[in-house]
Amino acid sequence: MIQAVLFDLDGTVADTAPDLAGAANDMRVARGLDPLPMSALRPMVSAGARGMVGAAFGVTKEAAEFEALKDEFLDRYSRRMTQASELFGGMTDLLDELRVRNLIWGIVTNKAHRFADQLVPALGLAPDVLICGDTTAHAKPHPEPLLEAARRLGINAEFCIYVGDDLRDVQAAQAARMRCIIAGYGYLGDAGDPRDWGADALAQTVPDILGILDSWRAD
């Protein structure tokens, strides 16, 4: 029996790519480089600062300059993170419908509290639980953030569904023994075809999520 639906934030509930990519391009412009097109940056948004710095400058987290670039990126992002980010079309209706159906919903994101605590209310969201990348000792793909969300809600993990747009989301859900829906409209990263990730379902649009939930509740 489904009792709660948990969502990733970036690329699942909200399209935050304009502000994240904007911060990366601000860094490039400051260095005399041309900004990159959104198509080059958007797929890596779910990987956060690591993904943005990697896409913008071609460096990995092992590079000597990575930490300084990451810190600059996070500082620039903090100053613009609510400028252009918005909910995906249909998300408000979906969340309202979950309430109508007496389903609890929450957000489990790898975004740090200092960002999520500002962005979530700025988007007009009021989740029943908000778990961030620094809420627990481990971030996704570790299952602990999802399990902590279930604990705070007082619901067994097996009665929770997780919706996310990254391979790490699927891995975390599987480890937590939650069914998982891939947000196929999201960023999806660079981990290959999402149909090969082993999720329980793939939603091509936001409204598809409700149809999948309905089919599972009918099982």
C-alpha cells in the first residue's frame, strides 16, 4: 500500500538548470570564456557542483583546482538560485492531487540545507519532510537519506515511492527497498539509457507519475 511519495528536487520537482548553469557560465565569462549552451550543462545538473564544474571546465573532483572552483560555483549559485528556477509544468497539480488522495509527500535531495532551505519555500513548496545532502552522514546513492525520510514520516520504507531523475536516485531507492519512478523529463545525467537503470517505472511527463501510482495502487 502506497502511503508516501518522495521526490528528488533538481530535475524532478523543479527545473533549476537555468540558475545552476547560469552560475557555471558566470564563472566562464569571468575568465574570458564563452558561455556554454544549456544543452551542454543541463544533463549534468543533477550531479550538483561536481557536475557543473566538470561540464564548465573539464575538471574532475580529483583535480587540484577543483575545490576552489567548487567553492566559487556554490557562492555564485547562492546569489542567484531563485532567479529563474521554477516547478516543472504539472507539478503543482500533481502535489495537490496527492493531498486529495491522502498521500504524504516529501523531498529527498543531495542539495545542501543552506540552499534547499531557501529554494524549497521560494518555489511555493511545503513538503511533509525535507531531507538534504547533509541531513544524514551519507548522501544518495546511499539509502540512508530515503530511510531517514521514512522514519521522520513514521512510515515503513516499503510503503514509500521515490521519484528521481538520476541513476543515484534509482540506486538509493533500491537499497532502501522502495519502488522507484524515473523522471524521464528531468536531467538524467551521463549514465546511459535510463531504461537500463533498473527502476520500476519511467514517467515521460509529470502527469505520468500519477498514472503510474494509480496502476500500483490497483495492484
